[in-house]
Amino acid sequence: MSVLAEERTHTKHPLEPLSPEEIRTAVEVLKRAREITPDVRFVMISLREPVKSALTRYEQEGEVPDREVAMVLRDRAVRRTYEAVVSLSRMELAEFAHRPGAQPAITEEEFGQCDEAVRRDGRWQEAMRRRGVQDFSLAMVDAWPAGFAGDLDDATGRRLCCPLTFVRAHPGDNGYARPVENLEVLVDLDSMEVLDVTDHGPVPLPELSGNYDPQLWEPEGNWPGVTRQREGLRPIDITQPQGPSFTVDGYAVKWQKWSFRIGFTVREGLVLHQVGYRDGGRVRPVVHRASLAEMYTPYGDPGLTHHRKNAFDEGEYGAGFMVNALELGCDCLGEIHYLDAVVHDQSGEPVTLPNAICMHEEDVGVGWKHTDFRTGSVVTRRQRRLVVSSFAVLGNYQYGYFWYLYLDGTVQFEIKLTGMISTGAYSEVPPGHGAVVAPGLYGPHHQHFFNMRLDMSVDGEKNTVYEVDSEPLPMDEHNPRGNAWRTRATPLASESTAQQRLADPATGRFWSIVNSGSRNGVGEPVSYKLVPGSGLLPMQPEGSEAWHRARFVYGHLWVTAYDPAQMYAAGDYPNQSRGGDGLPAYAAADRPLADGDVVLWHTFGEHHVVRAEDWPAMPVVTTGFSLRPNGFFDGNPALDVPPPDACASHAAGAGEGARGGGHTGHAGH
């Protein structure tokens, strides 16, 4: 079943995302207080979430915090960026300030207007004619951010982007199969003026199409040469005759012993709030707020068309704007509950994205099992998880954001990368910084980095983070066989020691978030551990653009003291930034962290050495991390999970033993 969210005119909880009516009201309040001309773009409108102390008063005393709306505006006439805060509770403009030297994200409308401006430019048209392109309506122009290559890119000056051009063979064709190489374009997004077009010489457009939709497959002229869909795939039906095991009240979700709230922002997309687990008659907090704090994709090709490819997909575009509608049976299987998301256009009008968030349950195999080989007793319990997901379309790539909550107290986050690689063309010798995926077409190698902001609250807000390594002990009289090893826990007691920490597979390193004031049944302090994902590090050396602008990717963990103003790993405005903002600036304060309100920032990623199989539609690859209970409970919290109806535990001598022959059967629903 699918349940669509209705348009809300009011909110039930201070953390609920803004409703369409709240966005309209906030814009009206701003326009009454300030002169907002048609030259002003509403770049981002989001809820300014209440601070923790205000939430505590709300939950304990019923005191409703001020409902505030934060806005980022760009006035293209005067080339200035402004920040505003509107109080919906008081119906007044609470704050309004110029943010010097800040370039906000590129809006969807600017993306389209840039496409039109480039295609109207005579210099660009002449360059296209030199490549045999006469019908300019078949061109695709993608507005890539300029980054920062020198003083001309400084954010205090023009609002720049460096669009890339691709050509379709017909309106439904995959344009990424025919990239325009050696053509550099520079556009001012404030004036929509094409500042420069530099043609370094034509490279022939690849001849073959790269269509992935079966309706566009051709017997010849498409790469790879697939002409028919495979057969023999029988249906898999996911049914829950009694309905799902979770309940949803607005944006509040309960599933088994888990409870949490769903949030959504135009920059971060999907957010989880107040994640807790019911244990011993009370809900024990684990995570106060979990959000993707930045994405960064640096490319490894120094070519003229590709050297500026290093995008901050959240800070330079906004992942929430790009979320697309999920489809029953394709994106989500089973008994589904959908939530809409509300974003806005650059005029400040709300836009509802239907079916933006999907929730469902999945069976994920055996949860725990033991066979007593002496008695033949077999006890097995299934594992299942609650899935909360969304998909964002960020240019050629699509990213699926998946939160998993398990019966045993584990929280997992996974990103699914798919879509299409960014491509380049070559004439004779393929460049050495990518892989050939079709005749005349290659994909530059690149990396995907993600940073997750985890505002932890393990049994409360007084937490300490320990870096835990496993180490062998020397062979001596106490360890004559050399088999002994132990764990060593090092406290990260200040921001100077807790910045740019690295994963270490050789020592099985993880990070434990400990509450020393709360003890488990054996007297140990309770904790959750962050089990890192990939130990990926950037290929760009110290002194590079990536080093200056995306320092957060040079460490797998940073820990900072809680500050509600510090939300983004690369800072508030990475677009055209010189660097130094975000985590390096936050950690420079060197605040104490022991027994404090701590925020963990975990960087993980995918090292993408392009292969032929990535074309034309890339098979999903995944990356992510886990939060696992580490002495948080007195024992296995999934011990009380009952067996499903289609499963039975067999005692010794009761018909079936521990050993059985292979067979095909039906296990019911």
C-alpha cells in the first residue's frame, strides 16, 4: 500500500519540516519587512531547528519554541548574498544580514537559464558547427560549479559556473554518449552573460549512442549492442498480510523498540531526529540528529574539459531539491509508506515532491542462530530491518540514501551510487586518466566522498569518544605462544586531538561513544561504536584545490563540541570558496570534548576506477557505515525476537534433527 502525505497547514512537533503554507507565510512576512525585488532569488528556505534546550523544555514542560524559518537570498542586481530569519510565531522578520563573499548554491532555475544563455551565444554556436552540430536544440548544457582555481574565481566577484556541453542524436537520446571535448565556457549566473568561450580544437563526437531504455535500443548504432531483454526472471512478491510492523504519526515513526522522527531540508535531504531504543520501560536516546553534511566528488583528469570537475553536491546544488518520486515495485518493494517532501522555487513558492521518502521492512536473513550439536537442538531467529530511503538526482549521477534500523540495535547508513558516469571524448589515443567505455568515449576516474554529521546522545548528552585499536602483545613469559592481543582505548578529549582521525584496518579501529555516567548490567559504561566504512583517502596532495577546499575528506573522523551553527563539513558556502571553512575552522577552537555534548563527523566514500561495465547505466555500488551497540545493552537485544510462523525450533529427537537434506519448499508469507 502507499500512503501519500497531505498538504499540511500546521505542524505537530517543533522538528517537523516546513509545510507549504509555512513557506508562503515566511516569504510574505519577509516581503512586508524588506523590499524584495524580482532580482532576488530565494536560494534556500529551511526550518531553523530549535536548540536542544528548547526541545527539552517542550518535551518536559510543554513550552512551544519559536517556529523560525531560515532563508538564503541572492540579489543578482547588486551581486550580494543575504541571510534572513523569519519568526512564524511572532510573524516578524527576526534577522536580516548581508553575507559578504558568500556564493550560495546554484538554483534549478539558474541551471536552466544557463543552458539557454550558452546555446544563444554565437561563439559557442560556431564551436558546435566546427564539430558538425547544426541543431543546437539537441545540445545539453550542464552547469558545473567553477570551484576555485585562482583569484578570478573569488566569491566576492562574479557568480560563476563552467558549463559542459553534450549532444543528443534525437530528443530522447542519451546525450552523455556524445560529450563536447576541448570546449571551455564561463558564465556569470547573476547576469546570465557568457563571459568566455575557449575552443581548444574539435575532438570528433563519438558515433555510437548509449541508450539504456529498451524503447531506444537500436540493432546497430548503440553501445553495448543489447537488442532484447532477458527472460526467465520470475516474480518475487513481498507480502505482509497483517500489514507492516511500524506506525507513522506525521513524521514520528515507531518500529519494534525503535522510535525516531523524519526530517527533510533542501540542502541535506533526508534527516533523522531523536533516534532512540525502548529498553527496560524507557526510550534510551542514541542519536539526536543524523544528516549528510556534504558530498564531494573530485575527478582525476587534468584535461582542459575536466580539470574543474570537483563538485560539492550539497553546498553547490542542494541534495533536497533533487529528490525524485519513488515508485512502488521499482524503488521500494513490500508494504510501503510514503512521505512527500516540500521544497521551493527561486521565487519562494513551495513545491511538493511526491513520494520523496519511502519506508518499508525487509527480511535480511538469519539474525542469530545456534545448533547444540550434542542434543540436536536448533534455534534460529530471522533478522529484519526498517528501511527509510530517498533518491537524489544530481546531474548525471543518482544517489540513494538508505537508513537501516535493525532488531538488534544496529543503525546502518548506506549510499547507493548509480546513474551515469561523467564522460569525455577522445580521437586516437585514450587519455591515461580514465577508462574507455565505448568507441571514442571514456570516463575519467574520480572519487566520491560523503560526510555524515552524527549529533550523538548515547543515553544522554554527556559522551566521550574513544579511539579503539586492537594490538598484539609481545611474546614473553606471559604470552609464550604469541597469541595474546588486547584493545587499547584512547580518549579524544579535545578538538585538536579529535580532528582528521584515520581508519586503520590493520588494528580493526573503531570509535566508541561512551556515557560514563550510565552503566550496563555488568557495571561497564554504556556505549555505541561507529564502525567506519571505506578507508578511502583523496588522491590529491597537500596544496591542491581539494586540500584547501575539502579538507574534511582528509580524515575519516572529526569530533567537535555541539554548536547548532556548525552544520556543514565544508562550511556554509563552499561554492567558489577558497577553503578553510567547515571542519578545519570548527576544530580550530580546540574545545574540550570529555563528558560533553559531542558531534561526530564521519567521512567515507567510493573510489571509482571507471570500467566498461559502468556504461551506459552504472550498476549500483554501495558505501556506508554502521553504529552498533557496544555494551549499551545487558545482552543480545534481539534475544526476544519470536520465530516466524514458517519456522520452528526442534528439540532433540523431535522429528527433524540438526541435519537435513536439500529440498525446495514454500515458507509461506
